[in-house]
Amino acid sequence: MKYIDAEQVSKRMTGRIVKNNILKALFFLATLFGLIVLAILIYRVVADSLGWIDWNFLTGRLSTSADRAGIMGAVLGTLWMMVVVAPVTLILGIGTAIYLELYAKKGRLQAIIQTNIANLAGVPSIVYGILGLTIFVRAMEMGNIILAGGLTLSLLILPIVIVAAQEAIRAVPQFLSEASYGMGATKWQTIKNIILPAALPGILTGAILALSRAIGETAPLTVIGIPALIIPFPGGIFDKFTALPMQIYYWTLDSSLVAEYANLAAATIVVLLILLFVLNSAAILIRNKFQQRF
């Protein structure tokens, strides 16, 4: 029987405890640093926006005069763009996830497709802007309208939704589908009535994160030539438009010439953050409702 040295065991345990405490302290400091930076950024933005957010700013049109500029056109453009992005992304993303997880044969082709989808999720957003410029703006001759911008952002977040939906489908317990098959249900009936309802909370979580990213993206819209000029309010997906991130981008650039534009940019950032908070809160409430049910 091998002799166990109690002193060596004690030293080893002490070393592990020390390493654990050091790593715990490092992780805490990293988290604290991120929170401090975030708090400073929010404080600076809110402080610069004070006195600039009023009814005229929220409902007014874009103007070259800082004291008369409004963002209603940018707000409407952002919302109209989400009218395109949300259904296109959810239908294609969930459909692709269902096919890959429940219909496609496991093999080399399926593995290649899966790897490419995962890689596409990490491609820089400006690359999708170039793709949207090539396909939607030039090849299909759409121009810089809401439909072109929405389809470009749909390409950007589609891999994220696909991966999130696949993970949610995999998390559904196998015995649920087996019980459905045992009761005589077809494959599609099992998917529609058992798998999708159970996976819906996870799918909605991925969709929330993806749509939040799409709302805040600037690079793809810049590449396809979305303006930040004085244009009429958009009334449909075939109208020219601007969006909140574009307005923030241009006002930030112009702040070197006119100092008040920095305040307008800060006020627009606050509005964008509030919009994201409202949309995410609504989506989280919907997700929690389905989560309690299933």
C-alpha cells in the first residue's frame, strides 16, 4: 500500500487555495474595471445630453442647425429597418436550424456547412456591408433604401440566430420527441408541437441579442451609402432613410466643426439605448412567458 504524505497533500491543497484566490481576485478586478469604464461612458453620454432631449428633438426633422435638429426620421428609419430584419432573420434562421438539426444527414457536408455558419458569425460587419453593396444596391439596383439596408443587416445577424436556434433545439430533452413519436405523431407534428415550443425561449434569447446588434450597427450602413441628410420621413421599405447609428456617426464627425453636434450625438445615443432597453424588455417578457409554459 502506497504511503500518502500528509504534509505534501497539505501543501498541494494550500497551493490550490492560493491559486483559486488569486484567480478569483483577477476575475473580480476585470469585472470591476469593465463596470467602471461602462459607468464612466454612460455618465459622460448622459451628462452631455442633458438639456438637449426634448419633444422637438424627438419629433423634429434633421437640420443643419444644431438647436433645431431632430431625430424622428432616424427613429422611423431604424424601426422600418427592423420590420425587414426581424421576419427575414427569424424565418431563415429558424428554418435553417431546423433543417440542419432535424433533417440533414450527419456527415461531411453537414459538418462543412456547420463550420462555415460558425465562421460567418465572426466575420467583421464591414464585410457584410460590402456584400450588401454588391448584391442589393448594385446588382439588384435597389439603391440605398430601407429594404437594402434591412437585407444587409439580416445577412449580418443570420449566423448568430442559426447557431442560437440550433443550441436551443439540441437542449430539448430527447424523451419529449420520443414520446411524441410513440403516440403516433409525424416528424413535422413533433417539431411543431413539441420541439419548437420547448426551444422557443432559447431561440428568442438569440434573436434578442442578434436584433440588438443589428440596431446598433453602423459600418454596413456606411458602406451601402445610407445618408444622414435632411430627407423626408420614411413611409415604407422602398424609401430612402437614415438610422440612429448613422446619425450618431455623422454628428460625432461634425462635432470637430460644430461643438453642439457632440451634444446631439450624446442625446441620440441615449435615445438609442432607451429603444434597445424597451425592445429587449418586451422580448424578455415574451421569452419568460413561453419559458413558464414549457
